[in-house]
Amino acid sequence: MNFGQGIYTWLMTNIQPLVLGGIIIVGLMLLFKHKIAELIVFAIIAVIAVGFVFNPSGTKDTMLKIYNGTIIEGGAADDGGECALVKNKVRGGMPCALDK
């Protein structure tokens, strides 16, 4: 095992309890201060952070799928979503603008 992989493995095993502890502490602090709007925003950010920390390979695959679908191909990650809606409606024989 090389040096970088060893650090990555060590970091991913030790950061999980730290992230959960930080989320609990900040969440309780916002709850006691009665800052509900900030608590909701923090909860959304915390869910994303937990996804990054506890499932980094799944997050990487999802981000690559989004990137390849939007940046590389110029469309959504699931191909045919908008065109399928257009083709299901009677449009007077107009082709879908998203067809290549």
C-alpha cells in the first residue's frame, strides 16, 4: 500500500465520528438558539457532508455521472427525459430540439 492510500484509509476511518460529533454539536447549538432557518440549511448541508464522508466512492460515481451527462454530452444524466415528454404530446410533427 502506498503512502497516499494509507493516509486516505486512516483519514476516512477517523473522520466519521468527528463529522457526526460536529454535526450534533452545531445542530444542538442552533436548536438552543432557536435559529430554525439556519438549522434547516445546516441539516441539508449535513446530509450532503455525511454522503461525502460515509460513501465517497458512491459520491464520486454520482458526481461523474452528472458531469458526464451535463458537461460532456450537453444534456441531463438520464438521456431522453425531456424528449420523451415532447414526443408523447402531439406537436404537429415537430422533432424534438434535443435530438441529435
